[in-house]
Amino acid sequence: MAGYAYVLLTIILTCIGQLLMKWQMSTVGPIPVDLGAKLIFLVLQCLRPAAAASLFCAYLGALSWMAALAKLPLSTAYPITSLSYIAVMLCGAFLFDEAITSGKVIGAFLIICGVWIGARS
């Protein structure tokens, strides 16, 4: 059971990290076109608190993922992480007014079905 808790923690940390990064990047304006300016711009974004917290969530998520893989087969654990897509989609709609289209709903349903079928086999 601990393995599944680690997978759930990985999903939660992934979701938080993605939401923090979206919030950060929605406050900075357009990315420069020039490659050099673009790289400097992106590196500077990593120094801002929300982006740094997002990257820290990714690091903690990787540690949690390592713990999950120590307890569960990869073929069991990895499909479950696809539920993070649904969590991010729902949070994106709630926090950023992103549209949930019929295609996204169908995709989310197929993900849930796939995870459920995979978990049963």
C-alpha cells in the first residue's frame, strides 16, 4: 500500500508544480524571440519564487517516484501517474479559467478507463 501512497504523492507534487509554473509564466509576458534572450529570460524565471517552488516540487516528486518504484512494478505505477493529467486539467479550469472541452472530457474518461483496466490485470 505504501507504493500507491508514493504514486499519489508524486501526482500531487506534479500537479502543484505545474500549477505554480503556469501561474509564474502567466505573470511575465511573452517569451523573447531571440534564442539568447529566450534562454536568459527562462533562467531568470527559475529564480522567481513560484518557479523555484515548482522546480522543488518536481524534485520532491522525483524522490517520491523513486520510493514508489522501490515498492511497485513500473508497469503498475506508471499508468497511474496519467491521472495527473486529469488533476491538472481540472485545477487549470478552476484556477486559470482554462476551457474543458468535450475532447478533454473524453480523453480524461479514456485515461480513467485505461488505468482501471490496467489495475485489474
